[in-house]
Amino acid sequence: MKRFKEENVYIYLVDDNEMFLKVLETKFKNSTNYFVQTFTSGEDFLDNILSYPPPKKTVCIAIIDYNLTTLENIDAKNGLKILKTAKEINKDFEFIMLSAEQNHDVEVSALEYGAKTFIIKNDNAFVRLENNIKWIISQRILDVRKKHNTCSQKLFFATFVIVLVAILISYFAGLFN
């Protein structure tokens, strides 16, 4: 069974709230072996994934806050724009959208742009993040298995056809001798 080692899971945390970001980072580092990187702006995150693409055969999950504007950066792109741009940069990334407020329109848009889920920041947010990350990893393992099974089926079919053709050639060659 194909498994992803925790070291091959990259978690990118993008949130303008440095305190919340530090709490999440500490919780992930204390409870997992995931590679964790934090960013206080979506633009820094985008620059990073452009400059330092993750290694192949990793599961990359970006957890992005919706509201990324701060007093220092009032022109910051919101999480939806960051998600959309990041998806264009690397289609293999998985995304989880976070928000302090529940907004159905933002939630629907996030899912349409490719987020796997939308999580409200509350006391249960970390547990929900952990569960969703495990689900994303499980889905990736299933995708790898499906791809492997498809290749195995094609190989079996090709071998079957070759053997069948060889038998038919042998049979008909015997008829003409």
C-alpha cells in the first residue's frame, strides 16, 4: 500500500494574524512531522511557491485565511484571489480556506475555485484542519492506487494480446506447413 510519509506533506499556513499563525504552526510541529511554512501575506506565499517549488511526490496543502488585509497592507489580495493564483501556479496544490466569519458566498466561491473545504476559525478549527488534511492525504493515496491499477490493467491486457497473437500465429503457421 502506498503511503505518504509525514515528512512528504507540506503545509503552507497563510494568515495575517501572526498570533493565530504561530498557534497553528506550533500545534502542527508538536503533533506531526509535516513540513510547515508560515506566511503573513498571500503575496509572500505566492512568491515562495514560484521561487521554491515543492519537491515531486509531496502532498502540498495551503491553508489560507480569507481576509488577508492589514493596516500595513490594505491593498493585499484576499484569500480567494491568492487561492486562484496559486492554483494557476501549481495545480497539484490542495487548499483549505479559513475565515473568522461565516460567509456563504465566500464559502461557495472558495469551493468553486478549488478549495477542498471551508473552515471557520473557532476552538475546533485545528481538529477540523487535521481531519481535512488526513482526508486529503487519503484521497491522494487513492489517486495513486487508481493510477497504479490502471497501469497494471493495461500491462495485463497488452500481455494477453501479445500471447493471443503469438498463439494464433503459431496455430496458423502450423496449418500452412
